[in-house]
Amino acid sequence: MIAPARLAAYEILRALDGGRTDLATATAQARASLKDDRDRALASEIASGVQRWLLMLDHVIAHFAKRRAEKIDPEVLNILRIGAYQILHLTRVPASAVVDDAVKMTKRFRKVSAAGFVNAVLRAISRAGQTLPVPPHPAADADREQLLEYLTTTWSHPRWIAERWVDRVGFEVAEQWMRFNNASAPLTLRANTLKTDVATLQQRLIDQDVTAARGRYAPDALVVDMGAAMRSADLEDGSFVVQDEASQLVTRLVGINPGAFVLDTCAAPGGKTTAIAAIMKRAGRGIVVACDVREKRMSLLSTTVRTSGADNVRLLQADLMSPLPFGEVFQTVFVDAPCSGLGTLRRDPDIKWKRVEADLPRLAEAQRQMLDHAAHAVAPGGRLIYATCSTEPEENEAVADAFLASRPDFRAVNAAAIDPVLADVVDARGHLRTTAHQHALEGFFGAVFERVHQL
């Protein structure tokens, strides 16, 4: 019998190959068919691990197969990737069991003639152990090509990303960044202060055999160390939401008193919306209007808001690529713009294989349009917040600078002055910026602008 987790991981990878979905969606669908928590966890780990190490795995497979990876049947290649990842990174699983299941999977999916090939390649990888045919860590006098080949192949990142990061932050930081991206991401929760507080939630989780440590920066964050938090009753009743710590920090850009009327554009799935709603409840007043463009995303947003108990949120379907149906009435407008997502590669490793460098100017142009449309809804004296989960300047400070250059009625605000919580994650220009090498967090960016009072 083939381990159910390996079959599920294969289905996830096949769905990604077809371009029909993303890793998170494919994983959720495959996990739904698994009854055992351990199988669900293993399927997720294998599929995510293959995506993290895809280029390195293909390089190793090609070496022992004596043919380029793209010349191998796609279904056979995914079976080899699953097997190679387990042999190289999940050493608690006996290599013999991995190889045996890989051969059975090859036969199950009607690739009988490739069974011997799969067996031979995976056994060769197992015998190689730690002496893998990948570029070693470069010497101090290594040239640029050696640095890039090491980062691209050994740390499994697209060449264009390696080039950009080395040029911008240097080899050592780029390597730290990639090490961070290729580690498993912890489950991070935000205590929903509409229903509880972080200390109470932490204790309630302990009572359910879930241990979680407080976040380093975000005051409502809990990082799960052990236990099935996603099966906790506290998830069902809305006492917490799953939200990266860096994402939680971005929400703090609204400050402790965002005003009576707040507009959250691009709001789905709703983590930031409900966090803003909680801040406004603590301030004792205010309504959040939350928008998104597609019906499916609005449905997801509605579910999040309802579960959270945020009764001060109103929903409206709207497209930020078009002018909004509002006047200058909001004290705070929040734009969490669609972006490349390159700051979230630890959690969403499939993104790095979907993006190309040419995406960045196209995305930046859309972001500038969205920011301009959002600006028209900001009341005089109100604030406009621009945020991304990108690490790239074209989507971040370049967009912020272009906005200020085109809108003399707005001025930049130093994010550190808005909320003391943000003091350690604000850069020299006053922007919120979380990084892997400085904060051990995903890469998020946030800029704040204030509309000058009109005379």
C-alpha cells in the first residue's frame, strides 16, 4: 500500500503543473481527502518542500538520471521529486520505504516502463548522501558567476531573483534570505481582541494541548510550537485568525485611533479588516467599509468578518482599478495592494516559479493606479496607507515616491510615529519594512501618507 500522504503530495504537484491553482489551494483540496492529521501534515510538508527545493531537486535528479529534467516524463519527474525530497530532507523516513513507494506510484500511474529508472535514480541519490552534485559554498575570492550559480542551484531560487538580491543587498544577506525562504514556516495566529486577549488565548490553547509562544514584534501574535491549533474550538468561534506576524504589523499602520470611517480596499480574506475593526472597537467608535473585486473573495471576506464578530464592518464589492464610489469621507484608507508576493516565499514557495522579472513593472503600474483611486476617498487631514508583501523596490518605495510626486496634497508620515509597536520595523525613510535577515519575518512593506488640509 502506498502511503496516503505521498499520493496526496503527488496530486498537489500535478495540480500545480497544470497551472490550475496555487499551492495553498491545491494543498487544502488534497488534505480534505485525508483522515489522519499526520498524513495531512506530511502531504503538506512534501508538497511545500518540493516547491522550495524544486530547482535543486531537478539538478540532482538530472545528474543521476543522466538527462535533463525537462526530458523526463512530467508525472515520473514529480514522483522522483517527491522521493528525492524525502530522502534528502526528511531523514526520519527510511530511504527504502521512500523508494519502494515511488516505484509503486510509478506503476500505479501507468508508467510501468519507468519503474526501474525511478528505482535506480532514487537509490543513487540515497547512496550519495551529503555528497550531492550541487555547487559548494563559494570561496572568498569567488567570482559573480560562482556566487549566482550557488544561490540559484544549491538554494533553489530563480536566477533573476538571485541577481537582483546580490546586487541590492550583497551575497551574504541574499544567502540568509534564501535560507529563511527554504525553512518551514511556523503557524502564526492573531488573537481576535473582539473576543479575547492574547494571554487568555494562549492559556486556552495550552488547555487543548497546543503550545504557542508570543510574537517578537506584534502584540497579538502567537507562534505555534506544538499541537493541532487548526482543530481548536477557538478557531471555530473566531477567537483567533491565522495571520503572519509581519502582516499583523502592517495593520498597526492605522494607528490607535484610525477615525470614525475607515476604508479597507483589497480586503479579502479579511485578516487585516477584522484587526482594524478591533482597533476601532477599542477606540470606542467607527465603521470599517471593506471592499474587494471578485464575488468569491467577497464571500471569503464575509465569512471572516462574521466569524470574528466584527459588527462594525460593512461590505461593498468594488474594483480599485476603477474610481471608487465615494467622496472624500474616510479618515483612513488602507490599500493592501496585489503584488508579486516575493516577500512570502517561505510560506508560498510556488510563487518564485510563477513570477518573472517582467511582472514587476506591470504590477507597479497597477499599484500606482490603485493608490491614486484610493486617494480620492481620503478626507482632508486623513491618512492613506499603502502596503505590499513584496521585497522589491519597484513595488514599494518607487510606488510611494511616484504617488507623492503626483499628489502635492499628500505628505509622507514616518510610520514609527504612528504606533510604538512599529519602532523596530521602520527603516530610515520612515517606511515599515520587515525582512528575513533583520527580523526573521516575511518581507512586508508599508508607507503612510497624510492628506494636507485644504485652505
